[in-house]
Amino acid sequence: MNPLGRRIAALIGAQGPISIAEFMTLALHDRECGYYATHDPIGSGGDFITAPEISQMFGELLGLWLAQVWHDQGKPRQPLLVELGPGRGTLMADALRALTLMPQFRESLDVVLVETSSALRRAQAETLRDVGVPLRWAESFDSSLADRPLFLVANEFFDALPIRQYVKTERGWCERMVSIDQSGALTFVLAPTALPAALVPASRDGAPVGGVYETASAGEALCEDIGHVITRHGGGAIIVDYGYGLPGFGETLQAVASHRFADVLTNPGASDLSAHVDFHALRAAAVRGGATAFGPVEQGEFLVSLGIVERAERLSRNHLQNLTLELDRLTKADEMGTLFKALAIVPKSAPTPPGF
Ligand code: SAH
């Protein structure tokens, strides 16, 4: 076991089993040994590749989506453009380049990048050094971002937020926890007491013994906040991630290192941990915040309706490069086209946003 694994084991030895959410937070965000503190995760040399790293068209279309939503709401003044988890800053760079087509929006923007990793903050600063709009960084989405019209984009951010798992047993739904076995290694166990029936969502009735469901309270709380700010000050959010649209059963927590699946508990901090996003729950949270949510729609369908095919043809003509491969990776069902989905959050009074 690596040093972070030993530290987590010692913590469990002292205080008892921890939730999967606590384990994820330590494995991903520990300041010294956590995954994001020690890795540059994205790209061919990293552990996974994301849509903006596949094609410039992704960030361009999302940037123009935000500008259209701004336009449809009567061009509110002092818009704040927030990206959650900007990775290398590629999506934001592509979005801001496309937004030169909408100078009135672009020139009034303040950009905030919400990022915990200092290595990725440096990468973002480097990618965005010449964009010519004011940039700042924040550790989390907090009330300082809540006083103006909010235009927010998040790609593959919500899948990195901590989840909890519950397993159906003969005695009811029991939380799956992380503990240590007799040899001191990390292992999954079930909490001895079942959840009180009143806390189990009705949609979970009827699951067979062994069924699993996941909850992501941090992600839901964040969506509720976003819904609240957008309701109060106007704006729009576009959330893209891999996940499911209806409440589902099944465990989706996964570890990935060097583009391969790895074991979740072995060597915490050495692999990226993520889980499928429950869009149904995020949508409900945004509505609790007072906003209207659209979608989720599948990424392929969403990008096609925003004009990705035409954009690819245009780029291919201008640069004599063939963008069919990039287009296929983003939109085809056997690539990212259906597993990935887009969810929009806008005020109740706003028209239906593009692509929904
Ligand atoms: N959006 C980028 C990167 C996705 S990877 C892209 O599409 O390429 C996830 C990103 O979220 C990374 O930048 C990671 O450092 C950041 N991140 C993960 N958890 C976070 C948290 N709790 N708070 C802020 N940033 C977080």
C-alpha cells in the first residue's frame, strides 16, 4: 500500500469505517498525495481524454451556447462566466475564441475558473494567457460567485464529485463503507445498520437483494445553488458529463489510470476516481433551487443540433484537415455520443435554450 493508503488505513483504525464519499475526497484531493495534487490527468500522456481535448469544436459550440442564452435573456449586464473543473483550460480557450463573434458578450465578461489542483491552475493560466479578458480562480463555487448573472459550463466535473453507495440486503439498504481487513488492507464492508426506511427514495422500492444505488449529495447541493443564483440574477448553465437520465440501479464508481481501469482501493491517489452522473437527481436539485432544467439530451444529438456537422465541414475546408474522426468521437453512439449527456439550467422565464 502507498503512503496515502497507509494514512487512510490508520484513520479507519482510529475512528472506524469511512464512507465512499470520504474515501474519494481523500484519494482525489489530499493536498500532498491526492490524485489531483500529483497528476496532470488529461490527454494522451495522462489517464483519460476529454471532449475539449479531442476537438476545438466542443468548446466553441458551448461558448456560443452561453452567448445565445445571454442574448435570449436581453443581454444582462456584467455577466460572470464560470467554468467548473477547467482541466487544461482548453474548453475555455476555444469558447473565448468563438466568442469573438459575440464581442458585446465577450467584452463584458469576468471569467472565474473553479479549480482545486494547483498544477491544473498553472496549466490553465498558460493556455489562457493571451485571451484578453479578466480571469480569476476560485477553490469552490461559493457565494462570491452569486451576485451577478451567471453563465456556467462544466464538462466532466460532476463525475469527479464524491458519491455514496447503498446495497440492498435482507435487512434493508445498508451503506457500503471503506474499512480495513485483518491484514490492514483497505476493503469494502457494509454498515451494520440499515438506513431508516423513511430515508430511502421511493424510486428504490422493489430492488432485488444485492441491488446498489448511488447518491451524490455534493453534486446535488451544487446544482441547487446554481439553480438558485440563476433564478435570482439570470444566466444559464450547461453541464456535460457521462451518466444516466433516469434513476438507475448499479454501481458505477470506477478508477482509471493510464487509460485503463484500476482497482478503486489499491494505491489511493494513483488513479482517477469517478462515477456516472445521476442527471435525474441534478435536474431535480436545480428545480429545487427555483430554476428550470432542460434535458439531459445525449451529447451527439446536442452537438449536432448546435451545428457541429456544419462547423466540421467549414473547418475541414479552411484547414484542409479532415475533422470526421473528431466529429465521430464526439457524436457517434459507440463513442461519446450517447453515454455523455447535456443538462441545461435557466430561469423559469427564459426561452428554451438551443439544443433542447
Ligand atoms: N473540464 C475539463 C477537465 C475534466 S477533469 C475537460 O473537460 O478537459 C475534472 C476537473 O475538475 C479537473 O480540472 C479537476 O482538477 C477538477 N476538480 C475535480 N474535483 C474538483 C472540486 N471538488 N473542486 C474543484 N475542481 C475540481
